[in-house]
Amino acid sequence: MDQFLQLTVAGLGTGMIYALAAVGFVIIYKASDVINFAQGDLLLFGTYLIFFSLVQIGLPWTVGVLLTMLVAAGIGVAVERTVLRPLIGEPIISMIMVTIGLSSVLRAVVHAIWGPQPRTFPSFLPEGEVMLGSAVVSADRLVAIPLALALLAGLALFFRRTRSGIAMRAIADDQQAALSMGISIPRVFATAWALAAVTAAIGGIMLGNIVGVTPNVAQIGLRVFPVVILGGLDSIRGAVVGGAIIGLLEFYAGGYIGHGLNLIIPYVVLIIVLMVRPYGLFGKEIIERV
């Protein structure tokens, strides 16, 4: 029972970080129908940005986090304006290939600036272990769960209560109707990319606190794809549920079975979901009649 509780806390803590990155993926897909293969590398870039802000510049935590979020938002807008906007009207595959190229560019920039060696920075999450009943759990992962859920709840309110959020939902439903109502689609696309980059950066900040600053964070970011496929490509709620499920399955498989199964279980889930329910748990089922 103690091991089960420990694995559950660790799985949910990691799963909520997956959900933060997956929400950015969903935002871009809902706004523009583009599958962003660079989302995991935006997570990586956010991890190194916070390291740069705190260690190399020496900023306080609050200022460093704010700077990381602002730079991430700027990168998202710059990518949308300079790379993706000229491709509006082109086949979707062109935009998808651009995001694959962007993934390689971001990873190369990180290696060129910071190198491959792992780094550390002062943690803002509590360190050490706490007792839950008779079980000992990691304090940082325990705190990461409500923190990530609060951020995800804030995003949900953004989509329901703000003009920009409502505009994104309108474009996701019908771009032509949204355009006829005076909604600026390019502006909404830029906002979507900025939000996606910021959510990935926040996930990277939390992940850097837990596992350290390392290029392997990009590999962890690859879990975004099983998460969004499981939850549904166009569902923010699905990203949260999918992140929790994938995180739990990883740690249960690693804790009870081992033999590296935790590394492949997300992709086994991805294949099964694509075969059984390709639109995910909460995705919109599209039926084409010919």
C-alpha cells in the first residue's frame, strides 16, 4: 500500500507536467489544425531559460519565472509570424513539417548555447520527503500536483471568460463564421502559439525542479503525443485526464514490473487508442459522409 501511494503521487506529479505541455499542443491544434511536433522542445527550452535567468544572470525567482514566460511567449509569436503565417492556405502537411524542423532547431540552439551536460538551479519546490500516513513521498511531486492543476484551471477560465479565449473557441468551431464576426484569425493564431509556448515553459520550469536541467527533458516532452491522443486532440479536459493516466501508468509499470516497460507504456497506449478510439476519450468524433 505504501509503494502504491508513493507511485501514485509521483505519477500524478509527472502527469500534471505532461498535461501542461499537452494543453499547449491542444491550443494550437484547436486554433489552426496544426499538429505541433516541437511542443516537447519548447518544454526543453523553457527549462534552460529558467536556468539562464536564475543561475547565469542571477535574477530572483519571481523575476526569473516572469522573464522565462515572456521570452517563451515571444518565441511563440515569432514562430507564428515568421514561419507559419506565410504558410496559411498551404496544405497542413507543410505546417506539420515546419514544426518538425522547428523541433530540431530548438534542440540545436540549446546544445549550442548550453551544451549537453546536466545543470542545476535553486529549487522553488519543497525538497525532501513528507509522510502520507505510513508512506514516504517526494515533496516536490506532491506540491507539483495542486500547482499544475491551479494553472490548468486558470487556462480553463481564460477560454471561458476572456475575449481572446472565446475567440479561440469560435475559430475552433468555424473559422469562416468567426472571420465574418470580425475576429482576427492571425491575431488569434499568434495568441495560441504564445500560450502554447508559455504553458510548455511552465512545465519545463517544474520539470527542471524535479529531474534537473538536461537535454533529456526533450525526450520526456515526447510523452505529449500519447497524452493528447489519449485525451483527444481538441480537448483541454482530455489533456489533463490523459496526462494523469499516462503519468500513473508509467510509474506503476516502472514500480511493479520494471524492465524498462515504463519507457514504452505511453506508446503502447497510443497505438491501442488509435486502433480502438482514434478521437480519444474526450475528442470530437468527426463523421464524414460521402
